[in-house]
Amino acid sequence: KGLTRFATEEPRRAYAVGLLVDGVGCEEIGIRTGRTYDATRQYLMQCRKQLAPFISHCLDMLPS
């Protein structure tokens, strides 16, 4: 549910995170989103921070 809500509220960020999860490299994500490599790395870090509250309730289910 959290990922769905994130995608609804932050569709561009969800797209970038989805590409990353699918194994697309930072350089390719930059091309697809119209950003430089460095800007893409920064953007992905921001995306992860924005995503965290949406999935915080299930983080303890992840293996450590």
C-alpha cells in the first residue's frame, strides 16, 4: 500500500525508484529523466528519503 500511495503522490520519484529497483543504472535513469549523472545520483538519494515514510511500517520485515 505504501508504494502505491508513494506512486500516487510522487509519480516522478516513484518512476525513478522503480527503475533503480529494476536494475537500471544511474546513467540510464539520468537519460530517461533528463538529468546529468551527478544530478541523478542526488535525485535518487532524495527519492529514497521521500519514499522512507511510505514504507517505514514494513522495514522491520526486511532481512538484516
